[in-house]
Amino acid sequence: QQKVQQSPESLIVPEGGMASLNCTSSDRNVDYFWWYRQHSGKSPKMLMSIFSNGEKEEGRFTVHLNKASLHTSLHIRDSQPSDSALYLCAASRTGGYKVVFGSGTRLLVSP
Amino acid sequence: NAGVIQTPRHKVTGKGQEATLWCEPISGHSAVFWYRQTIVQGLEFLTYFRNQAPIDDSGMPKERFSAQMPNQSHSTLKIQSTQPQDSAVYLCASSFSGTGEQYFGPGTRLTVL
């Protein structure tokens, strides 16, 4: 049974600071990683995806992927209070397998 | 595009009663997923359809839970003999393909008294 482990469970960063979130899959055949963000009382919404080794940047958000170690990380620079949310990492493999979600990292950005 | 539609948004049942939750995926999406979310357990996968066919129901509690997708425009999750531990937010998501970005509905909050 594939597992997706996220760390830390919770994180507090000051406004303007850098938040770093980690995610590792136990499935050596995983091909795709996503990061979803879920604000309190809302549904998860896809933030970024990464399928190839390396780095991808979109505004204040950067994701890294190391396929050899099955590890991805999400970095948020210049964190804002509006970034406070639950961040979910998800992984899947090709072939129509289900997407497996981690338990999430709860980020609080303190003003 | 209205997004994924889930009804009802809130449902309260008594212990032992039946609950049916509805999901209308985004038009053109071939995959539909059902999840359950609680503070304690987090986001739990329940079941997954692609092109209306059941693909994976490994997360479904076997005895009281069932899901169907009779046509491409809606799916239902039925819980028989609801128990207090079934209280959760039930989320439906759809994607263009089974491995693509998932779009989540607003969820149905089920409370079993």
C-alpha cells in the first residue's frame, strides 16, 4: 500500500518568512506529484504539480522533485497570512492508479 | 463551468438511518473520486470511477458503504445504517483523466447523531 509521508505536521513562520514543506512517497513507481492547498472550511485546490526532476517556480512558490529519493518539497517565500492553510501532497503512477494523499502540513503565517 | 457540484451540503441523520450523497462532476471529466475527511484521520480515499466503471474501491468500508456512477453526469455514495463514526466531510473530486489534477467539490458535511 503506497504511503505519502509529509513533514512537518505543523509549521509556524513569520510574515515575510520562508516556509519549507516536505513530502516522500513509498512507491518506487510513482510518476506524478501534486501540492494542494486547503484553506479552513474550504476544499483542497491544486497549487502546483511536478513530474520531472528539478525545480519549478510560480510566483512565490517553488517545488523541487528528486525522483531517485521519491522526495518533493514546496517552498513559499515572503509568506503571507493568506498562505495559512493545510498543504496536502499527492502522488500517483501512470496507468490510471488512484492518487494517494499525505496527511498534510498545517502552515500558520503569523503577522 | 460550475465546478464539481455536491448535494446536500449538510446532512444530519440519526444512528441507523441511511444517507445518500450526490456528486455531479465537471462535464468532460472521465474520473470521479470520493474521499472522507476528518480532523483525526485526514483525507481518506474511498473509491474511484473512470468512464463510469469502478476502478478502485479499496478505501470503502465494505459492509455499509456503496458507490455508483450510473451515468457520466453523476455519482452517488450511499451509507446504510449510519454510525456516529461516519460523521465527516465527504468530498467528491473529478479529473480529466485518472492521473490529472483533481477538482474538488464543496463537500457534504454528514453528522450522525
